[in-house]
Amino acid sequence: MVDVATNLSNIEENIRQACENVNRDPEDIHLIAVTKYVTIERTKEAINAGINNLGENRNEGFLEKYNEIQNQVQWHFIGSLQSRKVKDIINQVDFIHSLDRLSLAKEINKRAAHPVNCFIQVNVSGEESKHGISPEEVITFIEQLSIYENIKVVGLMTMAPHVDDPENVRPVFKKLKNLRDDVTKKSLPHAPCKWLSMGMSNDYHIAIEEGATHVRIGSKLVG
Ligand SMILES: *Cc1c(COP(=O)(O)O)cnc(C)c1O
């Protein structure tokens, strides 16, 4: 396996390049290392290489790593979250990327000891296998969240379909950005919604060109 530091410097170079293409500041890109496929040792290697944001998509994997690593990093929960499991993780994570239904918001609100930073997951591509709310429902959904004092909407998140040529998913990223702009225009106190969580190993350079602020990279970074 290639060491994380080498992968990281390649990815940082690609991030710089993508930012340069569209005149963005690389400082505005948050790189989240997705460690769901790898061991705690490999995860620690990533931290030693300079990673300070980790993403996990299942409660078990998250808790296993959190118990060892604690608050040395910021923790991003990126997978679909079952309501009955919210209480096990909600006060350990820093960001949830997968808020997609009111019943989940209600449970987060009830179990959290303080406001939680949430990305709303949007199913932009309309693939049936994907979680997330439909683009048409985003504004109404976010407006409905205002009653939950422990939900802070920091941005939108999407997973693009897997395709051979990532150019083909550019429209998905564009659409999420437009939706984000529609939300920020509303100036809702509970939903500053400044951020865009989009882009994975195969398409993060395109996502950055289209406005991503948080990229979630697993296989090309840590394996
Ligand atoms: C696994 C996963 C990633 C990372 O995928 P790679 O293609 O390995 O970079 C990003 N986001 C989510 C939601 C994931 O489940």
C-alpha cells in the first residue's frame, strides 16, 4: 500500500490545480479522509500525515475509531443514520452529512446536548439506490427544520453516480451549488448553509471546480 503521506501530497496538488482552474483559494477546501475501509493503524498514519478531518459511514466503525482517537480530529458522519442509533454517536460527531428526513431531525434534536452541524443530503441524480431528499423538496425541508434548536444546517451534500468519466457528473455538482445558493438567499437563522459536501476519490477535482467546500476521499487517500 502506498503511504498516506504520498497520497496526500498528490491529492493536495490536485486540489491546488482544481482551485487554480477556477480561481478559488485552496484554503477553502476541507479534505475529509474517509477511513471506512481501513484499520485504526492506517487511520493513525493519516493523522500523522496531517489529516485532521475523518469520515465514517457506520456507527460501529465510527465508535471503534473514535474510542481510540477521540478529539484529535474533527469527526464527520457521512453514512445513512438510523434514528434508533442516533443516541450512540450524536454527542461524539462534529458534523452529520446525511440529514434527509424529519424523523431523523427530531431524534437528533432530542438526543443532542448542543446544536449539531448538519449537511442536508440531496439525491440530485435521482438514482433510486441513493439516499437523500429530492431537489424540489430542499427548501421546504430546511424551512421545516427551524423548530429544532439543536439542528444547524451548515450545507448540502450529495453523492454523484459512479461513472467512468467524471466529467459526466459535473451537472450534478452544478445543481447542488445552485440549490445551495437558493437556500443561502433565504437567510434563515438556523440554516446559514454556506458549504457543499461533494466529491469523492474519482470526481473531487470536478466537484471543486463546481464549488465543493468539503471533499470526502477514501480509496485514493487511505485505501
Ligand atoms: C465511501 C464514501 C466516500 C469515499 O469514497 P471513495 O470513492 O473511496 O473516495 C465518500 N462519501 C461517502 C458518503 C461514502 O460512503
